[in-house]
Amino acid sequence: MSEIKVSVVCCDDSAEKRSRIVETTVDTSWLSDRLIETAEQEVAAGEARGLHNGAIHPEHGAVTYLQEVNEGGFSVFVGDPDNLQETFFGVGSFVAFIDAEGPGHASKVGPEGVKRTFRLLKGHIET
């Protein structure tokens, strides 16, 4: 199997549990072993979501929400809710969301829109 680089949106160790982005690598077998569902998504340019979390799944408990960018891209905003820091993810990026506590993260689709593969995975990816 091969490894892929994943940017993980998770909580920091502070009492506030602010969101942050850390880098990790996973073997592709980890993805296939934990796959619950896959969906192709197309989101229009400029679409945005305010602060939200990578919530605990009602049926599966702790999960990883993994986005693979196929066309275009999107930004994720993390950190102090009064001073969020933006990171853009373009084609070829893998972005995982496991920030189930704290104020969460925000997101905004880039000017070209985004086509991405969404994967719902059992358990949290290790950071």
C-alpha cells in the first residue's frame, strides 16, 4: 500500500479546545479498512459555513470526515474565533476533520468552486 499526506483539523490541548491543523500521513489501507461511506460532492464558488465541528456521528460515534480535493479548492479557518487563520486546500489535498469539541472551524469554497470526494471513516485519524 502507499501513504498519503493528510491535513487534520483537530482540537488543540488548551481548555478552550480551539481548532488547529496538523499534518500526518496514513497508509491507504487505513482508509479502506475504516470506510463507512463515500460521496462525490460539488460545491459552488464562495459557499461558506461559519464555525462548526467535526461532530460525533449518531450511529458510529467518533468518526473522521475526510475530503479529497479533485478540482478547485476550499479554505479552512482555524484558531481563536476572534482571529481565525485561513489555509487553502487545492487539487490533490486530503483534509480530515475530527474537531468534535470547542468552537470548531469555518470553511469557504474558493473562486473556482470545488469538486471533492467525501469519505466517512470509523474512528479518529491519529495526529
